[in-house]
Amino acid sequence: MISTMIWNALPGPVVVRVLLLLLVLAAVVFVLFEYVFPWASEYFAIQETTVEDP
């Protein structure tokens, strides 16, 4: 499921490790949606799709 090196680097018992992983995952998702995806949408024309009639 997870790399053993990352799992062993986390402090505390299993419950604390799982909570830390969920917190980090939530932070990564937040940063992606708030900063990375809006920045990328300015440089890539993802929203501007066109379909031409044959």
C-alpha cells in the first residue's frame, strides 16, 4: 500500500500514522486545487474545446 520507508519515517502508533497520512493527503489535494490546477489552466487551453461540423 505505502512504501515502508515512508511508513517507518512517520512517528507514533498506527492510528497517528494514518491520521498524519490523511492530513498530508488532504494538504496535497488542497494545494493542487487551489494553486497548481488554476496555474496550469492558464497555460493549457483545457477549457477551450471546439467541435467542428463535418
